[in-house]
Amino acid sequence: MQVLSHPPSGWPALVLNADFRPLSYYPLSLWPWQEVIKAVFLDRVDVVSTYDQVVHSPSFEMRLPSVVSLKH
């Protein structure tokens, strides 16, 4: 696991419907990592898979999601 010293600029996440189908096929539904972290905290998505990259604050650490599914 690698801890970053600066904010990551890549690492988008694939977004799936609640039935695990992509929201769109062309282009694929990709969200930037910032939007995915926000959706995780707002409890709107379930994390299906993660990258090895970690983001953290002084009191919290989280692996960057690579695939998420919407809850509804």
C-alpha cells in the first residue's frame, strides 16, 4: 500500500447501477476520485473494488475506490 504525499490527479472510479450494470457503456460511467469519496461519505454508493492508493486526513485513512455501485 502506498500513501501519497500529494492529492492524486487520476484514479477515476467506474460507476455501476444497483444491479451492477454500467450507467452507460459508451462512454463508460467514470467519476473522479473526489466525487466518489463524497458519494461514499454520503452513503450513496457501495465500494466494490479499490486501488492500492490511499488518501488520508489527520484522523482518517481510505483506499481510493476503483469500482462503486449505486445503492438505489
